[in-house]
Amino acid sequence: MAVDYDIVVKGNNLRLADGYLGMTNLTLIKSNDGYILVDVGHTVNRQGLLRGLKERGLEPKDISRVFLSHLHNDHVMNIDLFPFTTKIFVSRAEFEYAANPHPEDPWIPWMVREQLQKYDLKLLDGAGEFQSDIRYVPAPGHTPGCYALILDTKTKGRVVVAQDAIKFPKEALNERVDHAFDTQERAAATIKMLLPLADRLIPGHFMEMYRDAGTFTWDDTMNFPIVIR
């Protein structure tokens, strides 16, 4: 079966004066061995994740594998929706980082390692693949253990699920990331490595982008409806 994907929850990069409203893209990948969900989001988009799965005829129990790009709270907080039999993939470097995060990194959830160890946890070292057209690669910079996925699709070309290795266009243009809890040098090397690979790019906190005339653009719009009650 040819690999395919769908963004079930769309991210954004909104922030407050003293905090963030930003949520990450949550991408569902169809593989030969079932579904892979890339990141599970924050509790603020918990209902959106459940709705997105339901609209596709799915529940959390139908997702056999979860790929965590890194362990910040906006990417991992809904992990408890999934049964303990779920295979959880995260880099060993990120799992170790979560035990002793950068002193200025406030986004590693309390006891995230203990929570993940309740699952069928798979720690990744280096690059590898789930199948020949679904590969994972280290993408450090934002955190030391960030990972990205590379999908070779029949209809959309090569799709790089960058997540917070490239959160939004500014980071791609400047080859710098907001909040480098690893180093800016490694972040720049990651961006320079990922961009040439991509026909399409899924950033962590922006719309899906595609290559056109040697640069990246997008057609979607970013909506953030707020209900005041």
C-alpha cells in the first residue's frame, strides 16, 4: 500500500504576551502496518484530536503506533487517550533530555518519562524506517532529541513532517529556531538538511507548505475560532 497522510488537527503559532495558544499539527499516516499518529497534542486540543479521529471512523484504540517528535507539552499531553498496548516511538536522546532539560525549557511535562514507560516504548537511535517510504531522521536544534519523518508519497511527492524542527516559515527563511534548547548551530544544520528533501513540508505550528518555483508557499488559511462564554 502506498503511504498516505492526513492532518487531523491543524496547528497554529499564536502566542500571548506571557504564554502561548499555539497548538501543533497532528498528522495521521497510513502505512502497510496500520496507522501512525505523529504527536498527540496538548489537552487544549484534546477534543479536536478525538473529533478528527472520529471523522475518519477511528478511535485512539485504533492507532497502534504513536511517533513523538519530541517531548514538549503541546506534543505529548494527550498520550493517556491511548491504550497501554500502543507502541510509542521517541528518540533516546529526547527521552534522556526529559530527565534533565535545559534550565530555560519550561515545556517538559512533569513525569512524562514515567507516563511513557507505561506503554510499549521504543527508543530510537539514529535514522531508520518503518517501511521503505516512511523514514525517520534526527532533527536536533529545538531540543537535542527532536526527530522528523520523511514520507515518499505517490501523489504529493516527498513530504517532510518537520514538526518543531521547523515550526513556521520564519525559521526556514532565517535558519534559526525560536527556543533552541540544543544549539542554534544544530538547528541550522537540521533546517539545511530537511528543506532540500521536501516537495511538501509540515511544520510544527503552521500550515502545510509546498514547493513552487524553487521556494515554499501555502494555500490554506489559519483559523482559530474563540467562543466567549
